[in-house]
Amino acid sequence: MKRIKSITLFLILITASVYNSCAQQQTVTVADSKLFKLIDLYSLAREKQDTVLLKSILTHDVDQLVSTGEWRNGFSSALKGMLRSSASSAGNRTITVDKIKYLGSGAAIIDTRYDVPNADGSVRKMWSCFIAVKDRDDWKITAIRNMKPADQN
């Protein structure tokens, strides 16, 4: 009986330890939540073609490399390209944050999955990497890199 109690206690302690370890890995910081919100705002601005919102979340010197190889340097160029791209693709883009890596307290890399619907109903599955910088208390996007996995058309 004593052995069964010991084994039961051991299993409870192991289960609690594993649970605490998993819970700690899923902790989202305040900074993380602000970066998730930034990507959500970017996605919304693209969907609505909201130039005012884009201006508030992009730096004036933002640059973007799209999957076709086109560089968009500066806010004006990036905005024109974003509006053109959003108007030409049917349906809503889906951008899902995969991971965040901080480069100090004022810069972060945000890796995302980026799904773009095609006119034929298929979905173009890509990756996007956003570089965000702190502007006072707000985060802004200063660079975007879109990548298409090699095995996709």
C-alpha cells in the first residue's frame, strides 16, 4: 500500500511539473500582445485598403520585398504596391503569427504564415517576416519580407 501511495504521489508530481512547463511556454507577454495586435491591424488595413491605418502602423522608410522579387522602398512605394496587390486578389488574406524574436527592447522579428486566396479558389501559402521597431510606446512595421516556399507555384 505504501508503494502505491508513493507511485501515485510521484505521478502527480510529474504531471504537475509537465503542466507547469507547458503553461510557462505558452505565456504571452504584453510586448507580444502588442506585436500580435500590430499584425492584426496590418491585415485589417490591407483588407480594407485603409491608407490612414497603414500610415499609422508603418514607418516612413518602410521597405517590402514581395514574393515576385519586387522591392518597394519607402512608404509611398509600399502603399501603392499594397493597394494594387490587395485590389487584385480575391478574398481576404490571412496572416498568422508563428513566432516572435526580440532584438533588444526596441526591435522584433515577427515570423508569420501568410495565406492569399487565388482567383480559382485555391490558396497561396507563403511566409512573411515583419521587422517591427518601437516608436515611443507603439510598435511600427519597418520592413516586410514575403517568401513563397520552393515547392509551391
